[in-house]
Amino acid sequence: MKKIILSFAALALVTGSYAQNFDRSIRPKAGPAPEIKLADPQTFTLPNGLKVFVVENHNTPIVSYSFQFDVDPIIPDGKEGLDEFIGSLMTSGTKKMNKQQFDEATDEIGATLAASGAGLYGKSMTKHQNRLLQLMADALMNADFKQAELDKLKKQSKAGLEQSKTEPDAMLGNVSKVLNYGKHHPYAELTTDASIDNVTLKDCNNYYSTYYRPNVAYLAVVGDITVAEAKALVTKYFGAWKKGTVPTATFPAVTFPTKTTVDFVPRENSVQSVIGITYPLNLKPGDPDVIKTRMLNEILGGSGTGRLFLNLREKHGWTYGSYSSFDNDRVIGHFQAYAKARNVVTDSSVNEILAEMRRIRDEKVDEKTLQDMKNYVNGTFAIGLESPQTIARYAINVDLYKMPKDYYKNYLKNVNAVTVNDIQATAQKYIKPDAARIIVVGDKDEALKLQRFASDGTIHYYDNYGNPIAAPTTAKADESVSVATIMQQYVDAIGGKAAVEGLTSLSSSASMSVQGQELLIVENIVSPDKYSMSINAGAMGEVQRITVNGKTGKMSGMGQSQDIPEQMLGQYLEKANLQSPIEASEYSKYTLKGIEQVEGKDCYVLEKKADGEKTVAYYDKNSHLLVKVVTTDEASGQSQTAVMSDYKEVKGGNGYKAPTKMKVQSPQGAMEVIVNKIEANKKIKESEFK
Amino acid sequence: MKRFLLSVSLLTAATFAAKAQNIKFTEYDLPNGLHVILHEDHNTPIVNVSVMYHVGSKNEDPKRTGFAHFFEHLMFEGTQNIERGEYFKMIQANGGVLNANTSQDRTYYFQTMPSNQEELALWMESERMLHAKIDSTGIETQRKVVKEEKKQSYDNRPYGHLMEVVFKNAYTQHPYNWMPIGSAQYIDEAKESEFMDFYKTFYVPNNAVLVVAGDINPQQTKKWIEKYFGGIKKGTGVIPRPNVKEPAFGKEKVAYYYDEVPFPAVIVGYHIPKIGSDDAYAMEILNKILSGGASSRLQVELVDKQQKSLGVGAFNFPLEDDPGLSMLFGIANKGVDAKDLLKAMDAEVEKVRTQPISKAEFEKVQTQVETSFAEQNAKIAGVAENLATSYTYFKNTNLVNTELKKYQNVTLADVERVAKKYLDPNNRLVVYYLPKSEENKGK
């Protein structure tokens, strides 16, 4: 024993002195590559058709059960989004227990339980798995959908949809699907407010009883469990689950582009353009080309070491990120090269992405780049295997996509066999800069600069659902039209100069409904410089108050009060001046930009920049009324759009008219304001503005 | 016979479980003070190499906030033997993944590699401990990158300034007052020599823990560690650590903040004892009673029943020094006033302070704690970080194996006691985080 200790000490001495004398600049070489063992999951099938894959892993006393349904559901026309509700409904109560009891039971065993339109996932400590399986079986076979729960989900879904209508990535996603697959393809179904409204509880029940069937389900059992235990438990809890006939959607053929087109989705007040260069892809999982396209993609734009990233971000600094992807799918997939770039470099970014797409076709990549990417793929493959779920997923993929049995066992062998010639040949087969759709969501002023990329020399415009729309261009207004003539016509339209000139005061009350909560807004104006506004929220009373009196103003709410900062005061004083439409000194702050359409009607566009804020006002060319105002904070790029309608004669106003309906879209969401009462030239107490 | 077999298999499952929860490790110090922790696990042919430096934003000069986090960036700039921009590439091109993060208390660097690249990873970490590239070019580059990061992660993200507002008001004396992202202005003002001083003070072996975990041969690993780290000199200076006493709130403190957010949020912060103390464990149990899972009190009452809130939560912020901070937050549903939401939250807080908690509810939460413990060591990277943290904060690496016991020692009476003691209206900060539109309504 002593001897051993001694020799250890000697060794330490040796290594100690060694440490002082070595060349630090020499990079250590890799040891022999470790063998990556891919275990075979155990598998069995229940008499009802449920296919079960078991991966044992006893590192932690945890077991997970994951159901995946191999379905291509038929969503009835006009009910898009129906499948999004099923998961939440399934875990919101069963015939045996209501939602609260179900949640309570899940938490009691510290379990995770989550469902989606095509799956159900549960996880707990092994010792609690019987209870977990009871709950999962109950959700799969005995869920009890409730109208109130569906109504709540519909409301949430609509709120989310509202936000996504102006969210540029969501807009790009929608339009890409419609243009790549065609409007009537199941992969291009888009959820709308109307389609959410159309979904009934009966539709949800139909979906649940049609598609949640064992004969189309895969179950992955992973963790601290043996195959024998898994078989006994799965049989016990899911053996009684009944088979069913499960219909499958049909997929219309997809048209592949033969030339490159530019498809533009105008988005008001964008500070960045979102670019997606895309086309459909006939590449099915398991195809030998999948591994080659993966390696090709790693080099082109798979990550922060891809060429797109290095070019657009590292070299040019135009973007935070630029990537590419190949989506392989057994029906139809797609390719996309993506970037989010500042407005002014939209066309330059498109140009560089196309150049990188051409370069990888035209030039061989160098050996070192390919080898580095192979090392990266080898390493991350091994890291991925640390999670036993990966092994289950691979086994299910093999069955689901009818892949060769040893597909994943040979995965790295096939990765390592890819040559630089393969990369080029694969690029020439799958990268199509001259037969792609360049889809851009952004400010319409950037659109025309993209014309040079369009083989037909035309920019095609779409709305956020992929419907073609007219070019949102600004036409030139007639020589005879000026800000002064527009304002004169506007004043005539709202009751004439005399009525406007004679306005001394205006008081109104309006209501705004936000998710069931009624807000009351009371506004009082004494021209030219007194303004007050108060917002009341039902039983809570006044939640906000603003008063402006000449040069000073105050705002209060939440028990706090403060002076209005000077740069904000101007906005209120402008509101307070009821004569501003007839005062040249006021309206001459605007310049005439031309004619654009608002909801299909020609409007004159006037623009003003003041106090760090840009205001764009739209006056209808025929009715002469002000129909839309967009204000943008120039620092943050955040904007708010108000659309006015239903102009009505105001009581006591000698023919003066004001809008009684206003739709407001802001970063906080959309809301509608309805004016219930409005009166002009009434005596308003001075105390109102204190 | 069948029955017998079954019970045998159950028994093996049980012993497996018990064994799996015991994380074996060896640890020792190099003469230069570097603490080394080795953990062997051959399930997957990968290795995790990580270094935790015991420096965070709390070690910063108040006029140089953001330094610790800035260093996290600087450490990827290269070393005397690794070219600028090569660090990331070298790890990736050798099959690894890497990252780093900075908290108030420590800075953590980690990479997971195929196990045959262990020596490379050790060399690379030793390179940046010995002679990282700290020069004007790197400083300039990272100044820009950190500013972009601030825009992306804080300025342009809804509720991105929430923690900043909470900490600013919860700590007036202690350097927990500012967040690790700090101020761009201070980073701009700092001279090159200040960066070098910071490096020499804090990036020394006697202020670091090296963890090597995974598919390793410990004998070989020790030799490599001796070779690459043994020659690095011990830091000679005193490592400054704050010893400021943060005064108690005394009475409720209220703060307002306006931001581009869709819905108002309310955050309530209570001073509590630091992590690792018995009362902090009891507070965590209490927080789970309030917000752990769909059947928790705040979730059921505020989100499901009253529908006043879109999301609620209660948690202890992990802080090494006293006092710690326990937080309660709620995001108001559309049309719900922030004050009204707070009233509803307070009603639940009052209930845990004044009414007994049922045994069933207490046991439910203990089960949740046990489950999350069982899960957290599923991946080697997680095991490595837990080992590093336990040593850095408590000098008790074995806490990874004994911490569950600390939770299990908490009694129902303890939970009721800490609720009364710490969720006191006079021991709290209330932050209203409101939409900008509420600041200038009527626009």
C-alpha cells in the first residue's frame, strides 16, 4: 500500500515538472472517436393496434409516456383552427372528474400532463405512474368537452390571432404556405376570426372521437421501467381503447415555380423587412438525399457558422440572423432562406442571399469546411442520444416513414461519406435561385427596389392571408390639389367653415369594450386650449384622468399624479383647438404625399413630423372626410392606427359633424370605440380642467 | 411464482432509483487554489467541461456596472494561442456545443463535447484562465455586441425591464441593486487597464471551480488538469466581496414603471433569508403552494375562477447573499386594473398567513419537489452545474445529494411560520409594470 502511495507521489512530481515545460500553443489532438451505440428500443403492439416503443433508462426514477397520432385530419372548410382546441379540452375534465379535480389529481403526484391536437404527453416519478396512466387513459377515452371551456379557448385564440395579424413572421408564414402549397391544400389552411367562430362543441367531439384512436397511435414509454412492466401497464390502461376508422385528408398536387417571382406583403410602419426565399420541395423522410441536404444546409445557413449568417450579419451587419432550412415531409416539404433586415438593406439582403444560393451551386465547398460541419453533426448526434426520448423518436420515425431499419444506425456513416462533389450535386438539384418565390413582408416603399429580381418584372402584392391585392402605391395627386384645398373640402364635409369657426366647446362620452370589461371615456374641450379626459372602468371608478389648461397639464391615475411633459402637451393642445382645420398655421404643418387606398377607397395622404412623432392622415377623395390616422413614435418605431367612420351631426353644433366610431390598432391590441353622446357649444365648468 | 417475480422486479427498480439519486464525485484543490470536481458517467460518450468563477454583478464598482457580464463576452475573444473569433468555431468544429452566463453571484462557462475531445476542452478553458485576449479590438467588438444584446433581450422585449425595476427598488445599499446587464455607459467609459485589473482580480484559479463530468477516465483527466491548469499562478490580491447590510423595507414600498407591454403586471417582492437557509427552503415550499401547478391557489383562484390574471407565479430568486428575495407576480387579464389584481393576490397571501394549510396540500407540494429533484440530474450538463454551484456557494459539493432532505425536513408548521414572518405587508416592495398607454391616455 505504501509503495503505491509513493509511486503516486513520484508520478505527481513527474507531471508537476512536466507542466512547466510544454508548448502551450500546440492544440491537443482528439483521442480515438468513441463508439456511438444506438440502442434498439423494445416494441410491441396491442390487439387494438396501439404501437408501443419502450426505451429503458434508469438514471433517474422518472418515466414518461408520449402518444403521437399518425393522422392527417380533415378539417371542415371554414372551421380552420378546430384542431388547436382539442388538446386543452382533453385535459380540462372528464366524465369522472371536472377540470379542477383533474388538475388536482395531476399535481398530487407531481406529474406533467399536456395534450395537443396530435399528441398527449405525461411524465411522473415511476412510483406514481399508475395514477398518471389512469389520468391519461381518462383524457384519451372519457374526456368531457364543456361549452364554457371551448368559449374560453376561442376567446384566447382570437386574442392571439389579433396580435399575429400584424406580426411580420406570422404574416410571412401564412403567405409562404398559401403560395407554396396552394390555397386549398391542407398544409395551407389558415385560422381566421370567422373560422374560430364557426367551430362548435360538436365539431370538437367529432374530431376527438374520430382521430384519437389506438390504431393510428404510437406510444413511446421512456425511462425507469422495464419492458415487461410497460407491457402490463399499457395493456391494463389502454387495452380497452376501441379501434376506429380514421379518414385521411387528400392532398391536391402542388405547382412548382419555374421562374423567380417577387411577392410582397405590405405592412404599415415596418422598420425591418422579413425575407423568405422559398419553394416547395419533394423530399421525403428517409430519402438518401436528406442527409446530403442536411450537410448542404449546415454550410449554407444551418447556424451561426453558416454562410448566410457570416455574410449578412458578420460581414455586412444588416441583420441579427440569417438562416436556411430544408423541410422534408412525406406529402410535400419546402426550402426557405430567411433574414430579417433593416428597411434600407432589404434589396441588398435579397441580393446576397441569392448570391449565396448561386455560389453553393457553382463552386465546390472546401474540404475543411465540410469536415468541420461533419464533426459538428457527429458531436451533436452523440449529445442528442443522452436523452432517451431521442432513441424512441428515431424508432418511431423508422416505422412511421417506412425508413430502412438501420437508418439511424447508419446515419453518421452516411454523414461522413458525403463528399464536396456530393454537396455541389445536391445544391444543383435542390437549390433553385432561378425558380423561387422571394416573399417579403415590409414597408411598401421597399417593394419597387425588388423589381430587378422578378423574372416577370412585376411585384405581386398579397394581404396577410395570401390573397392577391392591388399595388399599395402612392399615386400622384392632381396639380390643382393642395393641403389647403383638401382641408377646405374636409371643413365643408364636416359642416362648413361657419360651424367650425363657431365651435366653442365639445363634450363627448364613448364606450370601449375590452374582453367583457366596459370602459367609459369622457372628453371635454373648450377651444382653443382646454382639454380633459377621464376613463372609468365600471365598479372600479375612474382609473385615469388627463387635464390640460393652457400651458400646463396633469395626468393622474392609480393614486398617482404628475405633470404632462412638455413634448406631450402639444398633442393635447392640438386636440383642444377645435378651429385647427381652418387655421393655415396649423394645417400647413402637413405635406401632401399623394393618393393611396384605404379599404378600397382613394384617399389623399397628408404627413407631418413633430415632437419625435410622425402623423399620417388619410382624407377620402370622394367624401372628403378624415378616415384614418397613423401615428408612429420615431424612436421606437411603434405605431398606432385609428380608422374613423360613421360621421354624424353633433347636437348644438350648427351642422358640425364628427365620427362616432373608431377602430384602434396599437401594440397593445385592437379595440373599438363607440361614441354614445356628443354635444357642441355647451357651457363647460372651468373646474373640469383643474 | 409470478407474484414473487413481480416483487423482485419492483425491488430492483427501487434500488436503481436510490442509486441513481446518489451522484458520485471526487474533488480536490490544485496548489494554486483551483477547486476540481470530477464525475464519471459512461452512459453516453460525451464530456462536459465547465468553469464557474465566483464573480458576478455584485462584485462590481457601482460606477462600472455590467463588467462581469461584459467579461463573459470578452472571454470568447480568444487567447494568446487561440485566434480571435476561433473559440466558438473550434468547439463546434470538434463536435461540441458551448455557452456561458452571468448572474449576480457567479459567471459560468460550459461546453459539452464528444468524449475524445476532453483534452481540447481542458486546454481551451485553461488558455482563457491563463491569458485571455483582453485588448482594445476585442473590447470594441464586444461593446457593440452587448449593446445589441441589451436591445434584443431587454429594451425590445415585453416586460424586459421588469427584473431591473424590482432589484433597483428591492436593494438600495447592496449591489444586487443593479442587474448583470448593467449600463452601456459605464462599459464605454472604462479604460483598457480596468478590464485587465478585473481579469487579474477575479479570473484566478483560487476563485474558480473546474468540473469535468461524463465519459472520462479520472486518472487521465487529473493528469491533463495538472498539465494545463497546474502552471497558472494563484491570484495574490484579496478578492473583494460585498459585505453591505441591506436595510429592511420597514413599510410597504411602491414603484411604477411604464413600458410597451400589452397588459399590466404586478410584482411583489419580500426580503427573505439567503438561499440554503432553512427558512428559504420553507419559503420555496410555500411558493409552490401558491403557484406550483394548475391546481395551485393563485392559478385556480386568479386565472381560472376570477379570470383576473393571464398568468401568476411565486418563486425565490436564487441569491447567494442576505437578504434573498421572494417574488409574487401576476399579469392582468384584459380590462383588469393592476390594483384590483393586487387585491386579489393579497387575499390569497392573507389566507396562507392566517388560515391553516391542509396536510394534503402540503404533501402534494412535497411530491412536486421530489419529482423535480428526480428530474434535474437527467443530463450531464445539469449535474455539472449543480456540482459547481453547490461548491461555489456553500463549499459543500455533496449538497447535490442531500438537498432534497432539506426540503423534506420542512414541516407544515414551518411553512405557516414563514408565511406569517416574511409575507408581512411591511416587508415588501410592490412594482406596477404598466402599459405605456396608461401613462399618456387620450393620445
